[in-house]
Amino acid sequence: MAGSHKPGEVVKTSGIYKVVHHNEGGKTFEVTCVEGERFPPTRTGKGAVFELVHGATHSHKHTELGSSD
């Protein structure tokens, strides 16, 4: 499945991800995942994938935002 990520993989793009549970009839919900962290495990431990819905840049990395120092 293209564009899907498994629990334990490193998140390359911060954003909102849809979690799809293939072993539970395709049950879905959305979560926020952060670049550099790992996709979290699921309760069942298998059959779930993460699919990016909307990527976003962290505020401290965005070029249009500056520090207030």
C-alpha cells in the first residue's frame, strides 16, 4: 500500500494521519504524528497503518515565524 506507514517506523512528515485498522473492518481515526518520532504501536499490535491526511511544518521550523528573543 503506497503512502502508508507501519507502527515503529520513523515519521518523516509531521501532520495529521489517518489510522486504518485492516483487521477490524477498516475502522479509522485521526492522530497527530511528529517528524523524527516513531509511529506508535496499536492496541492489537497488527493490521494497522498510518496514512498522511495533511502535512504541517512545526512552528519553530517555519520560515515565516521568528523567535521573540
